[in-house]
Amino acid sequence: SPKLARWSGDARPPRGSPLGGRAGATTIRALSLRGGAAAADPAAANSQHFDLVVVGGGSGGIACAKEAAAHGLKVAVLDFVKPSPQGSTWGLGGTCVNVGCIPKKLMHRAALLRHDLADAAPAFGWTTEAIPQSSPPKSSIGAAGKRGGKGGALAALYEAEEPNLGRNPGGPPGGGVAWRHSWATLRGAVQDHVMSLNFKYRVSLRSDGVKYINDLGRFVGPGTVELVNAAEKAAGKRGGDGLETGEPSGEPNRLTADAFVVAVGGRPRPLPVEGGDLAVSSDDLFSLEELVPGGDRAGRRARVLVVGGGYIALECAGLLTGLGCDVSVAHRSALLRGFDQDCVERVASFMKEDGTKFMPDTRLLSIRRRDDDDDGGSAQGGTGALAVRWRQGGGGGGDDGPITNSNG
């Protein structure tokens, strides 16, 4: 395309271009897959040609596509979410919108409300009382119930019958119920908001003239991308944005372009231990239907083991503690390695005061589903909880230290 040719060569891009200087020219030159125009035939019946194809519909990919379209380029965005090992998928917008910043901040706000109530409610005239178990909170899951599979009404009832979940540490003497929290209600509200953002992103791309294609792209030749899940969509299977397609997408099997930008981001890796695929990641946390698996009604708090000492691990641990869970953090090396250690010590101290427990120098050995006859198992069986084995101590690489088992 003549529009891209003046940016992708050795010459400096024109003043005022969105690439903005020498670094921009280098970037486009590196991301342009050019193997000769003859290799990619825009006139082929099963292809469609664009000036720019962006692979990945996250924050960076969408911003790039919209900026290029604003400068007159013909642009397409490919975005498809492969299900996590637990089956979680989401819509357009990338990690931040779906399984990162947005749901995390909303859930952190929910956790902080517990502190606000404990600190300020009495002074402002609020009093507390036990919530009758016969009055479960209503769930606002609505359409978002489809995202995690099963509906959320049962989860809402289940959490209403959990007297320990969300207990206010500074509540009345004797341990009476102070505040009651429903994970299902929070999950539903968060997922409804996220899905509204997915829709707004799709509308925004259409308004700016960017073609959105919910397909997984695979490079098959110079300047050519194949839409690899088009056949599945044509068969009526679920699309990557979580919506039922029902009929063929009508898209060509291949796209050709003068330049490509790969902005696919990253995904968590399963734990490299036996049974590591049983653990959930941050890709799954915000759409979990329930925190205590299997509908155990014994009135126990959700027990959560967070593996890792990075900022995502501590964010998840903090919000889950704030929502009433019994949280432990197992980490092999220093917390928040590379961060200012004075700040790290303050963060760890605050989290410990709030109830989060830390297990330093700990390596996981295995995870398995808990048997009905394990210690702590439910009398009704089939709890779905996990049994974890780990080794603590040994200087990180040795075999010293006891092997510990935990059922929960």
C-alpha cells in the first residue's frame, strides 16, 4: 500500500504521522511481513486484503488499530481467546478489561468496603445484625451467568448460608455475624460490567471503521494470515468472545495485508507440578461461581492457597482476604522481588495484619482432588476441594525440610 510504503522503508516517516519518528519506522519495519506482493494475492476468492492487520484485541492492539484507521488505513483486528485449563473465556478488550485491572479493582473495592464499615459505620450511625438464612441475597448475574457455565442462583443461596464468609474481624463480641458477603452477587455485577465493556469496544471499533474478526489467526505465508477457527464457527460452536455464533461467520478463510502488528499479550502457565492443572489462575478467579467448591454447607470459610510472591499473587491474596477467605501465600523467594524493599515490607506487614498468612521458601510438590475419606472431608463427600503437598525450607534447591499435606 502506498500509505504504508512511505513509513516502512529506511526514510524517516512524515512529520505528524502516528509512528512519530525514527523508532516508529523501525517498529513498523520489524512487524511488516513482506515476502513479495506476488505471494499474497488480494484478489483470491478466499481472502481479503488490508493495509494493516492487528493480531490481538487488547489495549495495545485496539489502540494501534484505531490510530491507524484514523489516518486512513484499512484495518482489521483479529481477537480470539483460547479457553484456560479451567474453561474460562472472555470477550474483546484483552487482559486488563476482562481478567486484570478492571475486575481486580472492582473486587478490591468490595473488599475495602469491609474495612470502611468496620472503621466508620458506628460513628455514622450504622448498626449491624445477623441476616436471616431464609433471606438469601439476590444475584445480579443475569447474562453473565453464561460466562462461567452454570448459573449463579445456587451459588448466591449457598453463600447466604455461610455464616463465616465475610465475617467482620472487628464485629460484635462473641463472634456474632456482622457483615454478610455474597460472592455470587459480586461476581455477577463484575461480569455484567465487563461484558458491557466488551460490547462498547466492539461498537467503538465499528464506529472507527476497524473490522473486528473473532477468529484465531495463524501465519501461513508472506503477508497472509489464516483464520483457523472459521470452520468451528461455521459449525455453530462457541466463539472466542463467549457468544454463540450459530451460523457461519461469513468471513474469508484468509486475510492478506501489507503489515501486521502482533499484540497478543501473555497467559499464565499451569503450575509445573503433578496436578498443576487443577489450580485456577487469575484468568479464572473473577468468574468463579463459588469460593468453597462443591456446595459444602458446613459453615466453613473458603481456604485459598496463592502460589507465588509477585504483585498479581499479592493482589489476589489481598482481595480474597478482604472478602473473608482464609488465605495463605506460598512463595519460594522474596516477595515482590525487584521492588523497593521498604515498600515491600510495609505491604507484607499490612497484609499480615489483615489476616493473610505467608509461607516463605515453600515449593509445591503436588495437587490432587481430595478424597471423601481424607481428613477434613465432608460427611456428604464430593466436596471438590484440593489436597496440596509442599516442601518448606532447604534453601530453595535442596531436599531438606518436611513435606507437608493440607486438605482444604
